[in-house]
Amino acid sequence: MKTQLKDMILDATQAIDIRSVTTIQSLWSGYGSLERYELTGSQWSSVIVKHVRLPELSQHPRGWNTDFSHHRKLRSYQIETAWYQRWADHSNEHCRVPKTLGLEQQENSFIMILEDLSSNGFPSLVCNANWEHITACLKWLANFHATFLGKTPEQLWPVGTYWHLATRPDELAGMEEGALKQAASVLDDRLNEAPFQTFVHGDAKLANFCFSEDGKQVAAVDFQYVGGGCGMKDVAYFISSCLNEADCERYETDLLNIYFTELTTALAVHQPQINPSDVEVAWRPMYPIAWTDFYRFLKGWSPGHWKIHAYSERIAREVIENL
């Protein structure tokens, strides 16, 4: 470990020493690593360090190694740093995020020293979500969207999500010609013009949620693509990340009902001046549009992806017919 990084961690945590370091995972496309540091003599028994080191040539697993994609990822780490610096403290116990302990940004690297959620009540990652897990995540999303509804995403993505059309010209160009490709800008406009804009997490997949042992509480990580948007973008993407085709079809209405019930409760706390029914009337029709927008991205990014199935095809067909 470099002395500069060690000193930064010790200073941020007031620890006496670092007992051990464990690599949790490499970051996407070889852009660094996520590591757990076990500490001695600090109120924090351990911390997570997201250490981004920009490579000269990225190794994208799907071959998107363009200058455009590199600059998008660079911008995503700048935005994640801004999120933890400026906005993370606005979250609350109902949309829990890691506490920010230290940040450093240099020309070719970013260091984020964050609370280790696993040692502070959220030790579990889930690969196969049950109904309780899904409900907990929808509650988190509802509270996140209610908390930031009406806020201007300063220093964040003006339009959040990692698949946003303006940031994905290569994937749009890679799509086969047809009605879905032709509708891309209209889908984007509908979502961007939806009433009650809020902040979206932008990558709210199951893997980015950490659960309490009983599965009833959840916290979220990975804020590279947080920014402005309609809350349905997060909801559609989350549901797509944890349910198969048949369950997406079977439980669509039930899941949206859970989300909007939680949103009603959250708005009463965070935005009492806003009528929750008005938000639901504006947002519920955006769900299939948000689903189709993500499906549009997948068709250009990874045409063989497992999320490209009959449910997505049906939703997209119906949305395009009604545009």
C-alpha cells in the first residue's frame, strides 16, 4: 500500500493502524478496485476504499473501448465524488447510503473512503431476491425519489442512468434499423419531460443493494450515474435486474402498487406540499416508457442479453404504437 493512501485512511478514520486489506472486486473495465481495510484504534472497525486508477487503454468486457466511453466513465467518477461530497448527507435512514469519510481527486485517480456497510447493519448481498428483498429495495427507491424530488442535480448528471441516450451514441448506432431505433429520441424526451423530476440512482440493480440480516432493511452503493430524471427509470431497471420474464409479467402491477404506496408515505414526510396522487398519475404511465428506453439501450449494447425477452418485446411494441 502506498504511504499516501495509508496516511489518508488513517487521517480520515483516526485509526492507529491498518490490520489487513482485502480486495472485494475490480472496477468495471479495469478502472481500479474496491477494497476493505480492517482498522485498529478507530470507531470504524473497517472501511471501504473505492480506488479509481484510470488506465491508458480500457478493457471493456463488451468491446466498447472508445474515447467517448472512456470520458463517460471518467465523468462518472467525478460525479460519484461530487455525490458523496455534496449530496449523500441529504439521504436518510429510509434511503441509506454509505457515510463519506474521505475523498481525494487527482488527474488520473479518485479515492473514496466510505463507511463499510457490512459492519454497520447491512452485511448481506443477495443474488436471488425474495419478495421481502424486493419490497425493501422499492421502499428505498421511493424514499430516495421523495427526498430529492424537485432538487436540481448540481454537479451530478443532468440526466441520470448509465444508459441515457445522449451518453450512448455508439450503442444507438449499433442497433438494427427499425421502429425502436427511430423512437429513441422520443422515448428520451418523454422521460426527460415527465412531471416531478427527481434524482435517480442510475444503476439501481440488485447487486448494488446491501441488506440487513433479516432482509427487511437495505442500503445502496455505487453512485456513478446518479442524476436528474423520472423515478420510473430506477424502478423499471431494478425490477429487470431481479425478476425473470414470467415474473416481470405476473407481478408488474403488484410491484408498482408497492412502490407507489411507499412513495405516498415518503412524500408525506419529505414533500408534504406535494399530492402523491398527482405524482402517481404522472409517473405510472412512464413505467413502460422507461422499460422500453432501457430495452432500446440493450438492443444496441448487447443484442444477446438475457433481458431481451418476450415481455420486453411486448412492452416496447405497445409503447411505440402509442407514441
